[in-house]
Amino acid sequence: MITYFKISFAFLVGLIFWICPIPNGLNVNAWHMFAIFSATILLVVTDALAMAPATLFGLSAMVITGTTSYQVAFSGYSHEVVWLVFIAFFIANGFVNTGLAKRIAYLFVKFFGKSSLGLAYGLCFAEACLAPAIPSVTARSGAIIYPIIESLSKNFGSLPNSKTSKKIGCFLMLVAFQASMVTSAMFLTAMAGNPMVVKLAQNSGINLNWGNWALYAIVPAICSLISIPVLIYKLAPPELKDTPDAPKIAQKYLDEMGSLSRNEWIMLATFILLLFLWVIGAKFGISAISAAFLGFAILIITKILKWEELLSVKAAFDTFIWFGAFVAMADAMNSTGLTLWFGNNASFLMSGLHWIIAFFAIVFIYFYIHYFFASSTAHIGALYSPFLITALNLNIPAFPMALALAYASSLYGGLTHYGFGSAPILYGAGFVDLRTWWKIGFFVSILNFAIWICIGGLWWWWLG
């Protein structure tokens, strides 16, 4: 009953916008596109429908109403960034299924886990190593990191939904979650919404690619990964400070896994090749999607990946559907002039501000408005382009503005227990109470904001 109410509400809002007088400066198609997009976003934000069916409804409405042609509505599925994410999910499946991902995580626990703080750093570094190859933060946190934290916590007598949760489980869950926000911001292939950012930036003439994304993120990301465990250690300290048994536990699991298997060696070599091509492949005319297809071909030929198994990777197909739809809607809003119109009006309201003040204001608003979003991708699809256009109209330097909003599109996920894919899994584990989760999210957001704007800004300035 509640779902039907939410669907009806979204439809009603779209209908109201549809029949409202068209604002000056917009044509009929642009305004109707706004009505359809608003209804689609409401379906997602209110959780009335899953992302894929909601966006397909949006595409259907675009065609049925004659707002765009069929070719325009479904053009997003031919874009290379959509296929990059699709193939990256398959590559990530090989990373997980071979056991290489879990082996890497346990190795970090083994070498850093003699204290609770060291254990936290081990999880952070494991996240950073896994992020370039696994575009789903939900898969990284839920399928790899979370089981390790749960196992370690129980071994130390820290159980969920009990007073013992604060012994070490609460601390590790908070660090793992906040670290996953940073690692999602580090690499273009670390979060499904990042390629969408690249496409939206391209619509404004700004070129973001795998190499420059990682280069400009590396320094502030490392600073965040170093600082976050210390901050959480102060705000939500674990009762257990020393964990001398953690390396032994990790070694036990590593012993059970045995030495690197043939499949793990092939997966590791393919991963290194992909990183190499993603970083410098453009100099040789090899695009990110070409490199991804090459890696995919290697894994298929060597039977690391089997097509029958890949058909069950629901996240890949689900993401392909909604991502292609969002790209098409973004292109349609851009081509009809809707995004430019919004940017022009928003920049008028901020006219007179020095560009540095306007830069901070735009990033700040874009970041903290995420409290009202239950999906990072919905947030990106709804607001990234309008905020970027607003900044460009205010003569804010384009490239750093595009980067700042891009990185914020991952970092803001740490604010709540519902605003990012990994949040429901780690919060739902029962180790952290709601008040602590939100408190840590807020203070870490201030820390990240300061690091990425100040230290990140100096790093970007040094890079030119």
C-alpha cells in the first residue's frame, strides 16, 4: 500500500510540473523532460521502485509522450562509460571468486593487526588495494571486508547488539565504512556512479579519465585514510587496544587458502595489466574501455570467468540498465537546454561572490544536501550537472570544480546509514548504534572536507 502511494505521489508531482506554465527561457521539450526526470528521481529517492525499473519508466515516458525519440531515449546504452562499469563488475567477480581479494585483505590484517588501530589501518589499506578492481562498494564492504570484521570481532568476544560490541566491533565497522567512502573517491572504477560523473563532466567540455582522476585524488585520499582511524579512535574508542591474536587468526585463514593458485596468479597479472593500461594507456591510444575488454577477454579465455556464472551477476546487469538510462536522461536535459537554464538561474543568485567563496559554497551545499538522498547515484544524476554549470557560469575554474564535485559524490556517502550502498550492510550488522553512526559520519565529513579542499587544493595547485 505504501509503495503504491509513493508511486502515485511521484506520478502526481511529474504531472503537476508537466501542466505548469513553462518558465521563460525553456522550450516545451525541456520542461517536459524536467517533469519526467523529477518523477523518476522521486521514485528512486522515496524507494518506491528499484533504480532499474524506475529509470526504465522514465525512458518509456520520454518516448510515449514524444518528448524525445526512441533513439535519443536509449542512446545511453551505447556510451563507453556504461560498458566500462558493466565489464568492471565481471572483472570484480573474478577477483572475488578466485579468492585473491580475501587473500589480500587477510595479508593486511596479518601485517598490521597487532593493535586495534593497526587492524583498522590494515582494513583501510586492503580497501585501497581492492577499490580499483571492484566498482561496487557494496560488494567490497559486504562480501569481503564485512565477513573479516565479523570473524575478528567474534574471536575477540565482541558481539553485535550487545554491550560487547564496543570492545572492537563498533570501531572496526565505523573505520571500514568511512574508509570505503575514501577509496570510492580514489579511483574512477571504484564506485558505479563515478563513470557517470565523467560523462556529465564531458557534457560540459571537461575531460576526466582514469589517470587524472587517480592522480589528483591520491594525496588527499592517503591523508584521509591516515587520519580517519585516528579520529574514530578518539571519538568511538575500542575497549580492546591490543590485538596480538589478530595476525594469528589471519595466518590461520591464509594457511587454509594455501599458496597462490593458478587462477589467482592469472587474476593478479590481469589486474596489474589493467592498472597499467588505465594509467598510461591513453598515451598509446588505448582507452579505458578497450583495456577493460582486453582484461575481460583474458579472463574468459583462461576460464577465470565463465559466462554461465556471469549471467548470475545481477549487480552488473542492474547497474547497466539504470546507468544507461541516467546517461540518456542527462544527455536529453543537456541537449534541450534544461541544465544550462538551471545553471544560469542558480549562478544569478550567487553573482557578486568571489569565485573562491562561491567554490566553497557550491561544494558545501552539494555535499551536505546528501542527507536528503538515499542513493549516491540519484544524487549525482539530479545535481552534478546543474551545480557544475552554476560554477562555470560564475567563472570558477572548470577542472578543479569538476574534480571537487566528483570526489564529494563518494565522500558524502559517509554521512548517514542509508546514503550509500555499503551503509545498510555495515550498520545493519548491529555493532554500531544510530547516534554513534551519525555522529561519526558528521565529524568525519568535516575532516574529509578540510583535507580534500585544503590539502587537495594545494596538491592540485602544485600539479598545475
